Amino acid sequence: MNRFLLIAIILGTLAAASGCVYRQSIAQGNLIAQEDLDQVEVGMTRNQVRFLLGTPIIDDPFHVNQWDYVYYLKLGREDATFKRWVSIFFEQDVVSEIRKDQDLSPEL
């Protein structure tokens, strides 16, 4: 009887503890300050953009004239609370277009 009670207590404790697993917050990508993004203008060089925003998270060899800066923050078990996707397009190594605040997948 005592052995059965001990096993039941151990199993109950393990079952209760399994629901209390800590989920670490996850931050992925380049966190870009709005004031830095506001300084990027059409006509700037790649080096000027890299100085303001840093190295892009996605460096696609198939789209060498496009830099993508993606960032999301996921706190614990919640969906991503902050998402940002900015694309910078270049023509002859100068900025030709800036796409701000594009939509990221809602499953993040």
C-alpha cells in the first residue's frame, strides 16, 4: 500500500511539473530602430545602409540587389509580439526602393 501511494505521489508530481515548463523568449533577426530606418533614403550606397542598419539577416545570392531585414520577438508561449520586415532594393549599388513594414507569417 505504501509503495502504491509513493508511486502515485511521484507520478502526480511529475504530471503537475510537466505543465510548468519554462519557455524562453526568442528574438530573431536584426532589431532596427525606427530613427535609423527613417535615415535610409533613396540614393544611399550599400555601405551607408550597412552603417545605419547593420548587415542584413538574409543575404540571398539569387537576389543580390535586395537586402531583407527581418526581426521578430516571441515571449514564452505567446505568438510573436513584435514583427518587422524591411526590404531595401539597389540599382547599381545605390538604394532604389525601400519597402517598410511588410507582413510576416502569422504563425511566428
